[in-house]
Amino acid sequence: MKTEQSRSVLIFGGAGFIGCNLAQHLLDRTNANVHIFDNLSRAGVHRNLEWLRRVSAGSGRLRVTFGDVRNSRQVAKAVDQAEDIYHFAAQVAVTTSIVDPRLDFDVNLGGTFNILDAARRCGHSPFLLFSSTNKVYGDLGLGPPLVGQSRYSYPEHRGVSESQPLDFHSPYGCSKGAADQYVRDFGHMYGLPTVVFRMSCIAGPRQFGTEDQGWVAHFLYSALQGKPVVIYGDGRQVRDVLCVNDLVRALEAVRRNVAVTAGQIYNVGGGAGNTVSLLELIDKIEKLNGYRLEYSLDRGRPGDQLVYLTDYSKIYRHTGWKPEIDLQRTLELMQEFWEENQGVLTNRRKVMRRETLAWEQMSGKAI
């Protein structure tokens, strides 16, 4: 059943994993007009757009602009009529930020500044949500963990709250952390209703995982295709995983409660009930589908958090939101998506190259 909302929603990075799931929710469950702004540089995003066009079913409520957040004029034009802005456009890999810190800076911090500056100049103070990352907390300063057979642990640790000190350990952490501070301070300075989500691992349908980003999808799809993966470290690293469907609910919850949430930063993740180590995920995948993921070990990456567990109590207090979908069901939803899209996912390297060429040819055009 659709709500009566008829707001104009702009989603930067809207063809990506999180953005397209939010767009689908808005098209299916609300009367919102959805404007996707994306540079289409990631593998799979053209497929996501095709899916969203089917979802919109010729309703006229879906608009797509090919653009780049580094282009301030394109950004300002898109922001001009938006009532709600969701900013998911980003350079997303720590490894890429180390190899090309300028790109990371320009996209994550420069692009965010362009969006904020356009929002303050547009004259109608749009709601703006920015997706940050748990990487802004660095290695957490928890000291050596207990080493179990399949995971690390801190028995007294109850999760990372928003009071955790910022501690950037990579160009990626710097760019995202600086951006989320800009979002918070622009909100305070210019009266913009802004919200920052510092997110843990998000997983779910329409995620095209790679070694550098989307590790749950990367592990699952690699197992289904019989491809080995490389684990950096010993595999005992622990993360909490949040299903993208639950994340979309959180996005809507903070918008619905904007009188309370404006100006706030929230840690958002699956919490204690959805933690898993890399080694444990391999076992869960095998139990789910009978495919054993083969892997090799390499040295750990600098700044890797050995254990990350989200304390989401603040967003729960402010909105009543909490995760509802457990890790097992998240994996099932992802496998169902894979089974429906094997051709796309099996050949995602070829797809990435083909779509990159299309992106270069279409530079500066609107779809």
C-alpha cells in the first residue's frame, strides 16, 4: 500500500546498490518522484536502471541524469527542485584511496561539498542524508582481541557508539570522515536538516560485490561460481552485517522523524545479532548451498578493524528502528538474486569493461 507522500527525491549514486534499493522502495511504496543522478561507472548499474524502469512502469515518476558529483553545475541543477536528497555517490574502496588519493578526495569530499553548497544555495532547505562509514573510527583502540578458533572477540565490548573518537587510518577514512563533518556542520550553520549514517557492512540483492567492496556478496557469488578468493589477514575478522532492506527502513525512519533526527549522526548496522567472521561466513555459505568457497591467505591490510560491532541504540531511541532481517535470510535473498541474474553476475568483469566504455561515450549526457 502506497503512502500519500508526493515529495521530490534526489538520489546521488541512485543506480548503485543502496541507491537503487531505496529508489525501488520509493517507487513501489510511496508517491514520490524519484530523480537518480549517477555517473554509471560501476559494474551492474545499467542493469539496476533497467530494473527500476520496469518498477516505475511508465508512471513518469522516475528520472535519470547521467552526471558526476565533481561537476558543481550539474549538481546544482539537480538539487534545485529536490525536497529530499540522499547522497550515496562515492569512491568506496580503501585500496583505491591508497593508490589514488586525489580521486578519493575529489569524489568523496569535493563531491559532498558540491552537494552541500548547492543545497544551501537552492533556497528551500532540503532534507539531506549522507552515507558515511565505520572506517572513520580507525582501529577503535580496543587493544589485542581474544583469538578464538574462527573469530576474534572482545568479551566486554558492546558495540561502537557515536561517542567513539574519530581516528582516520586511510585516505578513504579521511575523505569520508571529513565529508560527514561537513554535512553535520553545514546543517548547523545553514539550517539544513542533515543526517549522517556511519554504516557497517551492508549486504543484499542487487549488490555486485568485489574484493574491495561488498565482501559478503563477493564471497557468496565466488562460491556459487567456483572461484577462489583471497582473504587478507587470517579470516577471524568480525563484522556485523545489515540487510539493505533494513537499511531502507532506517532511511525512511529518520526522514519520518526529521524533527528529532535533523543534525544527528547515527551508527547503523546489523548489531550483535548479525555478527560473522570471514571464516564463519564461508561455513554459512556452504551450509546454504553446498558450495565450499576456496580461499588463500595474504597479509592483513593496514587499518583493518579486527572486530566491528555497531551499537545502534541511538537511532532506536530516536526512531524506533532496529534490524529485522537476520544474516541467514540476507544470504538467502542474495542467492535468489544471483539465481535470477547469473549471466550478469558471472560475467561482471566483462560487464564492467563494456559499461565503462559506454560511460566514457555518454559523458555529460542525460538519460
